Amino acid sequence: MLVTVTSTAPAASNLSHLLRKHPDRAQAFPLSVGTAHVFYPEVSDERCTVALVLEVDPIGLVRDKRFRGNDAAALARYVNDRPYASSSMVAVALGQVFRTAMNGTSESFPELAASALPLEITVAAVPARGRDTAGLVTRLFEPLGWSVAETPIPLDPEFPEWGDSVYVDLVLRGEVRLSNALRHLYVLLPVLDDAKHYWVSDDEIGKLLRAGEGWLPDHPERELITRRYLAHQRSMVDEATALLSADTRLNDLDDLAEQSEQSGTAPLAPQRAEAVLTALHDVGAHSVADVGCGEGALLKRLSANAAFTTIIGCDVSTSVLVRAARTLNLREASDKQRERVQLMQSSVTYQDDRIAGLDAIVLMEVIEHLDLERLPALESAVFGAAAPGAVIVTTPNADFNARYESLRAGSFRHRDHRFEWSRTEFDAWATGVAARRGYTVEYRTVGDVDVELGSPTQLALFRKATH
């Protein structure tokens, strides 16, 4: 079984640093499923390709109890496609050999690990079996930002009248983070196979949720992916579905507390967006990046205003960016509009030169989703490297949480929030950032103001200091 990953990014040979596999030598890795061989057929700054060849020992698998689980018939344990098809065995190999790259970390090149790269991936002899496989390869990969080319493999080239087999040679092309690309393969190859060759353990749900973080909850084929990945084991499928559905509901909510506001109160989300637009007009911004743009609610408001001539939406999730493109109707937009509004995958904690030097960067309800120890990285990337003329930050005001009767004391408005700051805590952080990075800061309220507790959302408007 053969998998290749090719990068054509600038300084493409840095792909080897992300994978932590040296391009000057071939390496072999003994794995639970056989032996994986890793080598580089081509290495240059223009184009770099890494290849993984998995050599499976089918007899050894039969003797290992871990790999007997789903092959009930004795003959099927010996007569099968394990040594030839890029199935769940390849997913296991990718997860073990490229674990660090799949996690998206790199000590030497953190910005590169966080960036979308122009990638081409080939996978030989991918099984696509089952009753629900019509166009399945495209249905699985296209929503994740890939263009898909699949070539059916004939049963026998000498007898074309026999038709095609259930296998295809697969080519994926797209601008995707390497870690995401590997996680897509890790989950979707077993899904295409629909016949996991190893025992489905209790941790499979955890593996699926970890590898599917950021893209699986919103995938249009989420139900099929979950069912097939978990080998149709109903109890596991039901549990995973419940967890993924909870994530989807939370992603769709502005925040939990907003759901408990009394009827008649103006929704907070549009008030936040209007407050941000007002701040952008106040600083005279024309080029704006919405970092952590989500599904594009603010971007849609920005695009409707001719004052904003350059609009960039950034998010770490490719599936969310696909939905943002639908929100903005970019497919039907004119060339001029597509030049004006750009969507790109990026992380707020890593330097991204594509958003450097803009008039303004917006972080609307973003910082509270980061661990506190990641805030210095955000500060360095946004206020240091990008250094826009203005930065607008909104975040929940923890003081105001006392107004929400359904919110337990000490709990957060959203399950994914890592912290929620009081006005004093937000002031201390923002004042420190402004002093360290050469900005002034002004504080504004968003939403109905309580005399004692302030407003539900607090906004900080940073302006680059002039000398």
C-alpha cells in the first residue's frame, strides 16, 4: 500500500521538518500492522514528496488477537485484501509514523505547522465498498477543501468486460494544514473500507473525536462517517453521535447565557457585530481581517459595506471556512468581489504574514477559547508580527454572568470557553498588551448596561500609538 504527500509551498523541503523524517535516508518502522517504509522520491525547495509504503504480514495479523475482531469467518482471516488495499491498516500506520505531524506541532516551524499548504496526496488501491458508496469518495473529502480525482481499478485489465473492482486510485489536491490532511486520511480511509481489520476498543470514540476535531461535527456525512468508523457498533455510534451533536449545538450558539435572556431583550450577537463595525468606522479602517471568523456572520456585514475594500476571514477549521464561503455566496460572486473578500486557514496564535499591515484586525469572541498560556503567542502574532493600525477585541464580561439565572455560579457561558474575565481582569490584560506593543486602548460596552455589573460583552479598541 502506497501513500504519497507532496508539498509545493515555498521552501517545500521544510515538509520533512513537519514530518520529522529525514529526507536523505529511507527509514523502516516496525508497527502493530506490519512494517512502514518512509522515503522521499523528490526533495527541492519547489517540490517535496514523502512516500509511505506499508508492508503487511497477513499471517502475523491472524496470529495477533487484536486483529481478529471483525473477521468472524475463519477463511476470511486468510483470504482478504489486507496486503494490497489502502484500508484501515494504512490509517493505523499514518497515525503511528506521523503522530507528531498529525498533532499539528513543530518546535522548529510552528508557523508552517499552523498554515495551509498546497498539498497533493495520492493513495493507491482505496476500497470503496458498501451500499452507500455512490460518489462516496467525493462526498467525504470535498467538504474538507479537497479537489478529488479517483480512477477506478478494473477487475482485470485483460478482460475489461468484467468491469471495475471496488478499488480506486485516489488523488487529493488542496490548500490544507498538514495535520488536518493526515487526520482526514486517518478517519476516512477506514470509513471508505467499512471493514476495520482490528478490534474496535473502547477508546475508538475518543480517537474519532480527537482526529475529527474542527471538521467532523459539521461534516455533511457525519452520520455515515461515525457509523462506519465505529464498525456499526450501535452503543458506540449512539454515544459518539450524542457527543458530536452537542458540539454542533454549541458551535451554533452565540453563547449559552444568551439563550437564557428574557424574551424581548435584543439578541447580543448582532449588537456585538454593530459595535465592531462602529469601532472600525471610528478608526477609518478599509482593510480588515476577521480572525476566528467562524461561518462568516461579521464578514457578510463587512462585505455589504463599500468602505471596506479588503476583507479577510481567517479560521483554523476548513469546514467552517467552507460554510463561510456559502454564507458569503462566493461561488456566485464576481471576480472583483472574490478579490475583495478572501478566506484563509490560519491560527490566531501563529504569525501569518498574509494579514500583516492591515488597517484593523478583529478578534470577536475569540480570546476566551484559548488557554491562558497561549495568550502571549496571540499577542506576539497579532500585535507584534501583524501590527495592524487597530485591533478590536470582544469577550464576555464575567461580572455580568450573575444576571443569567440559568447559569450556575462559577460556570462559563460556553462549554469551550477556557476562561471568562471580569472587567478588572480584561483591563489588566489589555492595558499590559497596549503598553508592551505600542498601542493605546479604549473600552466600550456592548449590550444592555447594568449599573453594578456592566454590559454582557466588553470591547477593547486598540489603536497604534503615533509618535
